Amino acid sequence: MSHPHYTAVDAATLKGWLHDADEIALFDVREHGQYGEGHPFYAVPLPFSRLELDVGRLAPRTDARIVLADNGDGVAQAAANALARLGYTQLFVLDGGMPAWQAAGYTLFAGVNLPSKTFGELAEHHYGTPRVSAAELAAMQAGPNAPVVLDGRPISEFRKMNIPGAICCPNGELAYRLRDLVPDPTTPIVINCAGRTRSIIGAQSLINVGVSNPVYALENGTQGWYLNDFTLEHGGTARYPDNASPRDLDAARHAAQALATRFKVPHVTAAQAVAWLADPARTTYLCDVRTAEEFAGQTLPGAQHTPGGQLMQATDQYIGVRRARLVLFDAEGVRATVVASWLRQMGHDAVVLDGGLQAGLAAGVKAAPGPAHGAIASETVSVAALAAGLAGRSMLAVDLRASMSFRAGHIAGSQWTTRARLASDLHGVPHDTTLVLVGDAEGADPADIAVRDLHALGYSDVRRLQGGVTAWRDAGLPIHQGADTLPDARCIDYLFFVHDRHDGNKAAARQYLAWETGLIAQLDAQELATFHFPPID
């Protein structure tokens, strides 16, 4: 069935496309909580509420083959029309959405970052990555040759909770900065994360680059520590040093070269990268794997910041098109090679830019930006004007922030909704009402792209609140908060079982770990064939 902007495709056809030789993006346009409850293995989350804000980064080439999927409720069709306005031309919609996928006998996987998480489990099986339990680590810490515990997560996650004495060093930085943190080549090293994947990949990364230290993954990470009734610290700040020339850098470079040979990691010249990025027939991502501080200081035009540890852990947050090319770069020749070695095992066409940042700058390497989101500018109102409008019932405050932000504190009398539910949630609101959108105070957010939809629903006077909830609170105006202000069932953008495990909920932690270790058994043969591990020497 054809429509002006998209073509319907059945589940069996889509399944075949996912395993053919051509590029494809399968975007799940439901909200994050709905996505996390069950989606196809290769589905990339692109919530309708953020569609135009994120699609240019995830799918920079407008003629890439794109399939949109929903619950069979019309959201995918609306998303297709929105993408067509941005210039996307090869648009398809999964006929019947997720119910049809499941009815065809295909698996819906719960959770997030499925390919990366599954890969971590497979890597542990393949390599036999050494691990220690929480009890074993506690005993080691109390012994005469205490290990250095390195937390492979970003500092933002590390601050939430950490193993006592741990130092934050995201996985992508480990091989590069190790000797600044563990100068003695005989000191045991334990890598941890919140669960399993980054513990495994971080530890195996150091083993793969040939460090002489004994290296272990902490089984089940901070969750395993907590489930064994050990105390976690909160608000930790211990982290790797900002050192532009880490200790033993020459040795790290030599190890990276050996790694590239062992894992057949291609390096490309800057001239080749320029040609690829200008190729209209193939999607190429330009990925800066360095730290946020380095990226902010200088990068290649159009490059996406893909910190190495997170690019391995959550590839689908950065790469929307399967079988695209990934050109990775750093500044020293270590980090990009380590990350690319893993991405290639995950089935990605990942290469390293020879000479890194400086060579790219000299040769003019740049990525063309994806299409702009095309948000419609709207007038703003002050908190005083909104307060008067709410009192006089001439205005309605519509909160389009994350549901958990709404629960944490919102304008008294405001209504929470998300883009896919504007029509149903505003049903009965007179069209002459002035709608005041409440979004994040800075940067592009879902409120920017909801204006067009509200105009289409017949609301001609749509405005933004100056300063958002912060300005309202600062003015001393009433704020409501609490879980009772928005029922769980309405929080379709929030996946409870993934997040509750960090809030003292042992049952949620056990559920999460059981989910993670059970992933491999859910894959079919085609999905398993995605991954490519080298023979063990």
C-alpha cells in the first residue's frame, strides 16, 4: 500500500531487509518507556517527541532506507509525514506496528541498547573474561595487594553511585590513560560498571591490548555489590586526570598498533575520509571518541561526539543506519583503534582516521550536517503573564518535558503530555485557548517541534514560557510535585525496570541482571550472525 510520503511494509519483508546487504534504519518512534518494553533487536529508539531534533544525527543521508515502527496506532505514519517535510525520500512504515511483528513470530526484546548489551554477554563467553564477585573484590581490597578499581562509566553515572575507592575512567579512555592511574604493572585491576557490559568490555579491552597487570571484571557491577549488601558511595568525584600526554603513551600506541593488526582494524587516510563523507550513495558517520572537554575544545566540522566507552555500550544512541561506515578519530592513535576493534566485532564497518584530529583538520575532513529540524518559532510569555492567564482560564500550560521532570516539580495547574498524545490529551480544550508550552529552558527540546502539530489541531495561539519551570519557581509561584501527580501508566517515556535498580530496589536490580544474562537465548541465528569474534590464540 502506497501513500504520498511512505510505503507500508509487512513484518516478513522487514525481517528480510534487516539481514540483506543494503543500508537500513529501523526507527522505533514510540516513547522510551514503550520502546523498552519490547522492540525488534535492531530497532533504534527515535521517539516521535524528539523526531526532528535527532533524526539528522542518526540518519544524516536523506535517501537512506528508513522504516518507522509504532504500536499500530498511527504514530509511525505521522512520523513519516514529518520526515518527508525534512526531505527524506525512502520512507516505510511497519504495517500493524509491534503487534504485527510479534504476530508474525518475531521476538520483541525488552530493555535498551540491545545489540551492545548482547555483545557484552557474547564477548564474556568468547574470551572467558576473568571476573571477581563482589565478595571477592571486598576481600581483595582488604588484602595486602589491593587492586585499583576503575569504573568504566561516564562521570555523570559515576557520581550516582560507585564502589568505595573506585576511580572513574570511562572504557574508551582506559588503554590511553591506564598508567596515570595504575603506574605499577603488577597491581591488580578491577573494572566495574553499573551492571555487566562495560565491566566485561573494559576488562577485556585492557587484556586485548596486552597489559601485564592481572585484570578482572566485577561481576554484576555496582548492582552486584549492592545485592551482596556492601555499601555504595554517592557523589564520587575521583576521576582520571586531564593529561594531554599520559604516562607511557608510546607503549600504548605500540599496543594499539598490535591490536589493529590482530583485529584487522582498517586505517584510512584523510583523503579517503573526505571522499567517503562526500559520497551521496553511502552513509558515513564521523565519530570523535575523545572526552567531552577535548571535543568542546576542537573537533572536525560535523563530527558527532561519540565518547568511546559509550559508543561501544550504546551504539544505537549514535548510529541509526545499519551497514553504514564509521570513521573514528582521536588525537593520539590509541582510543579510536581500541573502540574500532570492538565495533568491528559487533558487525559495524568501523575504521580509524590516520593521523587523527590534526590530519583531519589539515585535509579539511568534515561531515555534512543532516537536515535541520525546522522548528516553528513561537512567541514567549513571562511567568507573570502565564500566572494571570491561568487564573483567568484564558491560558493552559502544557508541559512537554520528561515525565520524571514533571513529577519532580511542575507549574500548578499545568498539564503533562507528549507529542503523540496531543490530540487525545487536549480533547475538549477550546481552540481559542492560548497554549503555553513548558519545555527545557535552554537548547532545542520537544516543545520546539510540537508547535506545528498544535497548529494543525486548530490552536493558533501557541507560545513558550520564558525561563521555563525554573523562572516560575524563582518567582515564588506554586509548584506541584510527586509521583501521584502523574500515574506510572502515563509515563510512556520512562522505562521503570531499567532505572529503579539504581534507587535501592533490589528486586529491580535482580530483574535487570536476569534480563541481561538472558539476552543471548532470545536471538535467532541471523541475529547471532551479526557478531564476528576472532579465533582465540
